[in-house]
Amino acid sequence: MFDAFGSSALLHQAITLLCFIIFGVALFGVLVKKNLFNIFLAFSIAEAALFLFFIGNHYAAQLQAPILFEGLSRFDPAVMVDPLPQAMILTTIVIGIAVLALALTFVIRYYKLTGHMRIDEMDELGEDR
Amino acid sequence: MLLLDLLLMLLIAYGFGFLYYGLYRNLSARVHGRFGPSLAQSFSDSIKLFVKEESTTFGWMFYLGPVIMASGAVLNVLFIPFLNQGESLQGLSSYGNLIVVLYLMVLGPLGNALGVGSSGNPFGVMGVTRGLTRLLALELPFYLAAIGVMIDAGSADFGIIMQAQSTQSNMFAHPLLFAAAFISFLGFMGKSPFDVVGAPQEVYSGPATEFSGKFLALLMSQSAMFSFAKLLLMVNLFWGGADHLGELVAKTFVLFVAATFIGSVYARFSTVQSVEFLIRIPTLLGIVGLALL
Amino acid sequence: MFHFEATLLAHLFFGLSLLVILPLLRRRDLVLHLLLLLSLGILFYASSLATLFIGWEMMGWSSYFILASSARVATLQRYILFNLGGAFALLGAIALLYGFMGSLEYRDIDASLLPPWAMNAIALLLFVAVFVKSGIIGLHDWVVDSYSEATPLFSAILSAILSKAGIYLFIVMFMVLLKEGATEPLLFEIMAWLGVITSIVATFKAISQDEMRRLLAYSSIAQIGYIITILALMQGFALEAALYHTLIHTLIKLLLFMNIASIIAITQKERFSELGGMIYHAPVLFLLLVIGIIALAGMPLLGGFNSKFLIYTALLEEKRALLLGAVMFSSASAFLYCYKLVYGIYLGQRPQEASLHVSPKSYYLPQLLSAALLVLLALLPSLPVGYLSVIGVELGFAPLDDSNLFILQSAFGSFHGGALMGAFGVAFVALLGLLQLAHSKAKKVKDPLDISYCGEVPRSETNLHFGYGMGYELHRISFIAPLLRHHSRVLWDRLSLIASDFSALLSSLYSLSAQHVTLLALLLFTLLLLGGQ
Amino acid sequence: MNLKRTLALSHLLTGLLVSVMIIALLGTLRLLTPPIDTIGETLLHINAQSTQVANAVTSVVTYFRGLDTLGEVSILFLSIFGVALHMQHSTRNLFGAHDTLLQIGAQVLFPLIVLFGVYIITHGHLSPGGGFQGGVIIASAFVLRFLAYGDHYEPSARLLTLSESLSGAGLVLLGVLGLLLGDRIFAQILSLGTMGTLLSGGVIELVYLFVGLKVAAEMTLLSQHFIKARDV
Amino acid sequence: MSLLYFVLLPLLALFLMPLYRKHLHIISVMLNLTLLTLALTCTHTLPMVERVAVDLPFAITFVLERASWLLLTLFTLIMSLVSLYHLRYGNDKALFVASTMLGVGVSGLILSHDLFNIYIFFEISSISAYLLTALNQDVKAYGGAIRYMIVGAFASLFLLLGIMLIYLSIGVLDIGAIAERFGLIEPRLQFLILLSLFIGFGIKAELFGLNFWVADIYQASRSSVGSLFSALLSKSYLFVLFHLTYLLHVSPSQLFFLGLIGALTFVAAEFSAFKSHESKRIFAFSTLGQIGIITLALSYADAMLSAAALMLILTHAVAKTALFLALDLLERHFHSSHSTIFARFHAPFLMGIIALAGLSLLGIPPFAGFVAKLSILTGLASLEAYGAVALILLISLIEAAYLFRLLTGFRQGTGKERLYVAWSHKLLLGFMVLLLLGFGLMPEPLLQLCQAAAASMLGGNHVPL
């Protein structure tokens, strides 16, 4: 599918560009959105962009999954993608979910206690509280 | 022998003190175009007061105040040598020095101030306050001059100070210092324009307000002795002291007359005025004099 | 960390510090007082700069906690901040020294190895430490408030003992450790003048106080100003004069503060305007106070003169005429506050008959002791000279002559304590006898209001004690008034206001919302990325 | 009006900042060149001998970087614990649908999905998949039940917590056993088997089993807490 | 003896929780004391290296050298003290889980030599910190936790970016290996990586520019939690930050930048505390201030200064823990942490503890804090960094101003409430202060430990590959 890019370097550049545009949009969301829910969602998007960037940069045309499957008999880095990034991203995705779940729980509880979930109206902490 | 010497010194101081006081009253009267009382008037006044039948006291401190003051005057006389040579009339001067004497001069007024204070009369204390306030400005030029003299002689000892002037007296060697000291001296003598302490119009003749009878007599006597001691000090510091009694009398007399004349023509300064004057002109003179040393 | 060495100098200072146990008479804050004593021991016997600093700081905070039981918050803040400021300056000097010496032991310090700039920087830092502790004018704010707000007994400790720590520090640092250092002489010149200016300004401030302990506090500042001035001469006889004055000042301030503690215990009053006429209620206390102020004024006949004499002759010997003039001027001005002290409390009229309490008997003991010592020293002025001269020799100076205990020797003359005392005694007794023998009888007035009062009859509600306001005239004198009107506190207050504003600005950063915090972090990232390479 | 303008301005500035940062970032990232070799490739090389696992990702996840996985599992545990603690639980289901068709469908699909999940877990070392994926699939079966039965479905929370805890403890014990019996954490204390068969990989399979069970329980709990959250 | 026990034992204790859910407080104490004992038994076998799974040079490695041992011992000690403190308050599931996991996280952070593994422990400790912040379950707690999560998520994004870039450019994750190959990276990319790591760790290590959230978080959490944050959390991130800094041989200008950031942290924090009246915020600022000094000292990469900084970490941790635990007692009694509560109670022992711990915090003799401060100052002076000496001394005055303002309350005011302090708490707090005093009076052994630790920290990677 990505063979159209010809060289993997070009492919990687394209992926990097795309991912960091997403990353930037997500960061923009983090910085300007007022709804707490949206902010955490934006974080998820930013994370996803990073994952994509990382995995994408380890892919090159004609590389296989690092699994001995359908005729492959030995592990060869020349024809297989690096398994480590995949493992890392797997782990990171789970962590992302865990954090998101916890964050949303807090947001829900906060909403229940205060009736709002806008970040610019959070004023419960500070010098005079 | 020493005891006799000391008694003689006290006697001289006492006698000349009253004599000069009488002279002062006469002289200033003449300057003002009046006739003054007889020379012995003050002396007889003091005797009169001393033998009065009754005097009031406010308690033991009031009683002791004049005694302390008179003791201070006595000590002053005893610790300043009358002559610049020889054994006689040296008093206790070898046991002390100029610095001791400068501080002894304050002892009497302090005792008096304690006595005045214990009377509870606010006017008396007002006089004391004025005196002390004036004192802080009065002493500065005098101290500067004394410091100059001491540094010049290399000692605080009277004998050495007087010896150092054997060729040229300090008055001519350090005229600025002398000028500073002399202005202060006017104040010390209670002469105008620095006589605000006992100004009878405002403060009921100052510290002496409540004293009467024998206390007043004691105060008058000590005042006479004290002023002689001050004359003596000036003579010793700036005029090289005296070789013999005659010279002493002559020198003190000249100094006394000078002070009297100046005092007679000036109007009284207020406390603030006198402080501001003393802290400016004579102090400046003193500082310049020290710088020239 | 702890290294000690017993020197005579340390013995002298620690001997004086033993007075710290004094407040135990009242059995309060036992632990803190013992800590304070311990800290003084550490400070004086230290033989390493680290140990010295430990003692210095412990002294600071233990006294702070003792003070905290009675003083106001603002005073305490001032006390600890000034003290720590001084301590940190000391720490800075120690760190600087360590940078060159690589050791903090006294014996390893060789100041001749220091480059001049470092020596001068160290000297300046040490000056700050010494000046703060001694309350040099401008850095004295904490002194007055803390003295006047401490418990009366602790005021005595503060003034009699703790204020001497700065003196000790100076002596140890400049006369022992850094003696060989190439300190710029100008610094000592400045120090000498700062000392004397301090004593002059403090004297005037003392005169214009209405509170007894504030007056004494300023007086302490002034007295320590002399010591600073004289120490700046860096001479053996000057050192001995300074030590002598330290000794005398400790005795005097102990006496005076204890006296005032008694008065406060009796009347529960602190101000001259509320006191007066106590002489006939407490004659013994009056006499003790008179002894104290005569010594404080430095008049002959009491020990106070001895050290003044040594100071003056030391200055004369160095031919520092102007400095001496200023010192003498300040000393002469001190008469005014001395008199104010005795008048305001004991003399004049009692304003109103308030109920009087009894002073604790234990307060008399230290007073009597000090008074006795002051009298003894007047009689035998050379008594401590032997000891002081041994200290001088220990520090490498020439010994002083103390062959005759009655005579205090100096290069500029000497005086005989016994002769002075004897002459005064004889004159006093003779004149008293004369007065007694006089024909006239002294009659005691029945009513204290029976006074000459411009022909009027004062009544009991008439205020006759307005003499307590003496010294107010100083406000009219053009060159003194600005000194009295301006207060360095304004400067410090403004500084603290600036700090407080700055603090408000910064702390608002710490109240930002999480979004802004991330925004700032991103900004930092971007800026560094763009410009950081 | 003014507020709006300020807001717009601040958005503009923020946008500008982000764009500048992204552009700068991209400018630097252009320099990115792939490394000569990576540890991932090394691991790929030695995978066959040391694990006998056909899926290299699995061997990396469970064996070479088993510690990461342990940490990840703990994070999940921590997060679920937090959710359970802070979400006030109620019996009311947010999705109160009572569609018979859905319920019957769920009844049919539930065992199938679970079975599929188990398959994914047990074949994690042979093909794409593994404990996490399988666990989530199993959890999805439970989610289906929540959706279908609404308020009437309430899995035993105790059982879920217990299985979560015990599987976690099993995982740790496996590590500790490796330390005690072998010479390191997750040491191969079981025989490796032959590559490509179901019973290959030794400990790896057990790790994935525990992980799968744990993830299944945790995800179920998680969805339960969110689905049954009280009056949001 | 395996280093992994420091991770595995707490995890096991957590996962087996259903077995003893009523006695979690006791288990917590036992666990932490066991870990402390384990840490102490490691003394003679340093340095220790442990590999996970394979013997490859670049496998996940756990390393315990002198510096990390020192911190590990400190962390287990503080955890033990805090769990002992909570013994009286009975079973608290949430606290048990979160604090135990925090222990796992910080131990892992300082032990692990694998960057991605460090990221995992980074997340573990962060999430436990979120949970600890939310412990009180009120508006403040949730508000704080949400703030913390936003900032934390941002930090982990950048940390992740840094790790990814490292792997993408040199293909290794072990920090020793990274150090070896770091030079191969294009300089601009190098800088980007360092910057990303700096933002990631810097936020968590509470450095200036990235630390504006800290005061709110401390305020939102319980005081006893504050002690964990202050003594464990920020210190472990700081340690990793500097461990990486030293290993990657960053340029002098970058070290200078770190030092500058440290100085700014110090100044800003102390000034902010000056106006604060909320004791938890004040203590938070004071923690920031100490972190600033530590950063400043470490940024010189000098053996003596690093030893001093480690010493400061130790003494600050103990003093802050004592202060926070004492504050927790007050907070439980008054239900407030406004600074006025210091003037409202009477309890001589507690007051003494607070005062003495405060003195140590300020670096006033004869407490251990002084030794640390003196070493830092002398160290700076011997490097001729006189400006830094002056700055520390000057700003310490501000610190003194606000700390003493708190302490003044003890001897002021009337109508104080008598506060009962349990014997166990007295014992615990007394122990901490004795520790401070003991190491203040006899600092040599501790200083030697710190010097050895600093040498191993600066000596780079000691792992025999």
C-alpha cells in the first residue's frame, strides 16, 4: 500500500509530517479547549499521533510482521520489522487507556461535586482556599 | 605637708573665686552703665545664707545633691596643678590627668541634677535639661581643643602639657584650638550668650530653684571654686600655666576679664541657638585646628 | 564537626556568658536558656569555623525562641531576619575562606595566602555579621524592639551578653585568624567611623525615647559602637581597651536592666511618662541605678571611667584626633540619657498613686554584685588589666603594665583610682559634716507638691513630671532633628514591601490553571528548541 | 464581545505557538536517519534459541521485556482500582435497553466471543494477538451483556476483583519463581517446546494466560463502572 | 538477593490484597520494613547489576550503585516511617494501594537502566501520585488530581517523544548504551532529544518554568501524602534527570542552563512562599526551593557538590517528612491547614519537633540540614561560584522569614487548644528529629556515603557490560 512512496525515507517523512500535524492539532486542543473531557481526549489523540509516528517510522516497504508464519522459517531483520517498537507501543497504549480511564473518573466525580467541568472555572485551589 | 598644700589650694580657689565673682558683678554692671555691689557682696551673701535658721529639704537625695556638687568642685581644684613647676600647689595632679579632670567637671552638675530632680520641681529639671543639652554642644569644641593639646604634648599629664609650652604657649601655637576652647569656656563659665541654664525669667533661675539656706550657700561656694578651677584649666592648657602665684593670678585675671566683657555685651542664646552655634563655629575651628596639627 | 580549644579570650567571654543562667531565677524556658548557654560555649571555645558558626546560629535561634514568648511577631521577624542575615554573611565568609584554605580548622587558616580581593570580600562579609550583631546604625532595627519586648530579665541577657558575640567574632576573625591578611586599611577606617557615627546617632535616639528599655537598647548600641571603633584600630592596647569596655559594659547593662526589671516588677510600667518619684519607694534601687548611670556615663569614681580612659588614650596614641573628638562628643551626650533614666524613673513627682508590687528579692543580687564590682574596679582600676594583657599576649600583642593595681597605666598618662576615691570620699564627708554642723536646720517639706511653681499652687492632678520629655529639644536642633526623624526602619520596610510585591507576582504564577502551566511548558520547549542549539 | 475577542486572540496565539513548535520540530526531525542496528533486531536474532516462540512481538512483550508488561499490568490494576474507588457504583445501567433480539443475540454470541478471546490469548505466541487483545475481547463479551440486559445484569464484582488480583499475583509469582528457581525474573523454568506448536514458549504462555485473565477482568470492571456510574 | 524484589514484593503484596483486606496498614508496615532491611543488606554487595530475561548488553538492566542505593534506602526509610505513622489510623485501602505503587514507581525509576522501563515506572509513580492526590475525595482533591493529570500527561507525551526519537535514531534503550551511541546522533536532533527528556522529567522534577502546578497539588492532597511527594517523588525524577545528564555528557552550556533553572526554581519558590498563608503551599514552595538548590549544585557535575546535593536530598527528605507528618496531625485536628493553626494549639513535643525540623530545613546548625548547606556552600566556593553562594545565602533569608513566621505562632496567642499526640507518633517524629540531630552532630559517616555515591554517580556507567 505504501509502495507508492518509492523509498522508505520518503514514506517516513510523510508519516512524520502527518503525525506531527495531528500532534499539533491535539496539543492545540489541549491548550485551548475548556472542557476537561475534551482536553483528555486531545491528549489521547496526541498520544496516538506519537504511536503512529513511532511505528510508521519502523515500517519499510516489503517488510513482514516478525512472526514465523506462512512459510517464513527464520527471524531475519532484513525482511521483518523491528518487534521492539511494536511491543513498546502495545504497552504504551494500555497505559494510555489506564490514564484516560482514571482521568475521566476524576472528571466525572468533579462534575458531580461542582456541576461543571470547565477548566477555566476550576477555582477550588489557591492561596485563599 | 600635702594636706596643707591641698588646703591652701582650696583656700586660694575659694578666695579668688569669690573675688572674681564680685569683680564680675562690678565689671558687668559698669559695662551696662550701672554700679555693682561691693566686691565682697557675694561672699557675704553666702555666709548669710549659710547661717540662716531654716532651710527646706525634700529628702535625703535633695540633701546630698549640693554635697556631691561641692565635692566635684573640690576634686576639680585638687586635680588641676596651680603652678607649672615646683613641688607646691601641685595638689593631686600627679594622680590624675587632663582626661580625669574633663570628666570630673561633669560630676558636680550630675550630683546637683540628682538633688534638683528629687525636689520634684519641674522648673529645676528644666534648667538641668537645658544645661545638659547645652553641655553636649559645649564640650565638643573644648574636647577637640584638649585633644589637640594632648596630642601635641604627647601626654594627658598636666605637667607635660605645660612643659611642652615652655617655648611657645598653645594659644599662639594653636590659635584655632584656643579660639574653640575659649568659646566653650564662656559657656562653661555660664557667661552670656550661653547662660540659658539659669535664666531666671523662664526657669526660675534653673537648677537652683528649690535650694535655699545652707544648700544655696554651698552651691554658691562651689560655684566660685569651680569657676576658678575652669580658669586654671584654660591657663594650664593654653597659657603654659604659671611659674608662681603672681603669674597665676595675673593670667586668670586676664582671662576672667576677657570672658566677663564678652559675656556682658552679648544677649542670651536660647538652648537651641547655643547648641547650633557651638556645634558650628567653634567646632569647625576645632576641627580645622586639629587638621593643622 | 566539633573542634574546641580553650583560650583565655574564650574564658573571658564565656565567663561573662555564665550570666545567662540568670533568668532561671524566674524558672522559665529552662531548656532554651541552657541551650543558649551551650551555644555560647560552642561559639567561644570553637577551634574550627564550622563549630564557631554552629555556636553562632544556635545562639540566634535559641534566643529567638526565648524572645518569642513575649515579643510581637513583627519584632521577632526582624530579630531573626537580621540575625540570620548576619549569620549568612558569616557563612558566606566561611565558604569563601574554605574555597581558598580547603579547611575550616583555625590552625589551617593562613590569611597571608589570600589574594587581596578575597581578603577584602571576607572582611566585608564579616563586617556585616559583626555589624548586625552589634547593631551598627542602619542595621540596628532589631536591637531596640527586641530589647524592649523581651521579658525584663531576658533584656538583660540580650544586652549584657549576646551583644558581645559580635565583638568576639571580630576579635577572633581579625585579630587571630586573619591577622596576616592583606585587608584594605580603608575598610577598618570606615568601620571605625561607622562605630562612632553609630554611637552618636544611637545616643541621640536614646535621649528621645520614652520607654526605659528602648533607651537602654540605644545606649547599648552606642556603647558597642565605641568598642567597634576602638577595635578597628587593630592594636594591642586598643584590644585591651575594647575588652575592658566589654567587661564594664556587661556589668553596667546587667545592673541597669536588672534594675529596670525590678522597677517593672514593682510598677508594671515601662514608660518614663508613667513613672517618676520612685526614689522614696525604692531607695536601694535608686542608689544602684545611680551607680549604674555614673558608670555608664563613664565618670571617674566608678569603673566606667577606666575603660573610657583606655579607649581615649588608645585613640590618642594612634593620633586619631577627630575620631576621639567624635567619641568624646557621643560620650558627653550620653549624660543626657543617663540623667533621663534616673530622673524619669526615680526623681520628679509620682504621676499617680498606682498600686505597687514587690520586686523579687533575687533581682537584687546581680545588681549588688555588679555595683560592688564597679566600685572595686574604680578603686583598683588595674585589676583586670593583668588578665587582659595576658589575652593580648596570647593574641600576639605587647603586655600592659599592671604593677600597681591602683594605677591604670597608659601611654598617655595614668590615674590613681585610690586617690580619686579617697579625695572624693574625704571631700564628701567633710562637706556633709559642714552642712550638718551648720547652724541652720533642714526641714523636710510635708507635701511633695509644696514647691516653687511660678507663684501658683500645683494640685495633684497637675502634671509636674513633664521632665520625662527631656530631650525633646533635640528635635528642634537642626543637625540632630533629621537623625531622630528618619528611621532606617522605613528603608527595611520598603525592602520588605518590595519583596512582598515580588512574592505576590511570583506566587500568582503558581496559581495558574493546568492549561496555562502546560502552555508555559510548551512555550519553554519551543523557545529552547528555536534558540537553544 | 470583548471577552470573545480576547478568547479569539489567545486561541490565535496558542495556535501560532503550536504551529511554530511543530514546524521547528519537523525541521529537526528531517535529520532523523534510521540506526544501523537496533536491539529489537538483536532480539529478533536470538528469539528462536531463547524462547522458541514464533511471534517475536510476543516474546519481546512477555519475555525480553516482561518487566515492562508487569509494570503495565500494574498500571492497569492501579487505574481500575482508582476508577472503582472513585466512581460511585449504582445498579442502574446507563443503557437501559430491553431488546429481546439483542438479548438472545448476546446469549448466543457471549460464549463465542469468550471462546474467541481464549483462542487469541492461547495463540498469542504463534500469531498476532495475546493476553491483552484476548482479554479485551473477553471483556467485550461482558460489555455486550451490559448493553443487552441493562439493569438486570450484574456480574459478581467479588469474582472479578479476585480473578484480577489472583492473576496479577500469579504473574508476579511467576517472576519471583523465575528468580528463585532460575536465575532471573521470568526465567524459563518450563521446557520451551518446539517452535510453532501450541505448547511452546514455556513461561511465555503462562504469562499471557495471566495477563489475559487479568485484562479481561479489569476491562469488564472498567466498563461496568462507567456503564453503571450514578447520575452523570 | 535480587534487585527486582524491590518491585516484585510490593506488587505481590498488592495483588494478594483480597487475602488480607482488613489489615492493609499492618501489611504496609511489614512490607516497607522488609524493603528497608533488604536495602540495608545490599550495602556490602554494591554495585549490583541485574538483567531481565537475557544476558544481552542491551536488555533491561537494574543497577544498584552507591547513589541509587542511598536514595533507595532513603525511600524505603521514608515509606516505612509514613506507613508507621498511618498505623494508628487503621485500614485504608486507597492509601495502601497508591502509596505502595508509588514506592514501586520511585524504586523502579532509580533502579532501572532502561529508558522505556523508566517510562513505565514514571507512569506508575505518576498514576499513584494522581490517586494519592485524590485520596480525600472532595472537590479540592479532584480538582488537584485533574490538574496533576493534565500536567502529567503533557510530561509523559514529551518523555515518550524523547524515548521514541532515541530509539529511532540509535536503536537502543539501555542508558549506558545510549550514552555510548549518543554521539552518533545529529547534534540538532541530540538537542531535541535532550530537550524532550528535560521537559518530561523537568515537569515531574518540579523545575522552574515547568513547576507552576506544584503548590496546587500539595494543597489538594493530604499532608501525609505531601511528605511522600516531597521526599520521594520529586527526588526520584530529579535523580533520573541528572543520571541521564551525567551519562549523556551534555555540554557545559546545557549544564549551566540546568544550574540557571535550579537557581530560578529556588528564587521563585522562596519568594512565592513569602506571601503564602497556606501551610501546605508553604511547604510545597520550600520543597521547590530545596530542589532548586539541589539542581544548582548537581549542575556543576562536581564530586564534592554532588555529594552535598545528595546530602541535602537526604536531610531535606527526613525534615520535610517530619514536618508534613506533624502538619498532618494538625490538619486532622483542625480540618484546616491555614498557617494560623500553628498558633492555635499547645503541644510542647509537637511544637519542638516542628521547630527543630524547620531549623534543619533551613540549614541551621546543629542539624543535618546545616551540614548539607555548608557542604554546598563550601563546594560552590571552591569552584569559585561566588554568585551562587551569595544567591543561596540571600534567598535563604526569605526562606527564614516565612518558616520562622510559622514557628512564631507557637509562642504567641492565647486560648490555645491542648493537642493530644499519641506516643507512637511522638516516638516516630522524635526518631526523625534525632536522626537529623545525630547526623548534624556526627555527619562524617553520612558525608562519606554521599561522597562515594557522588563519585559513582559522576563516574558514569558502572555497569560491566
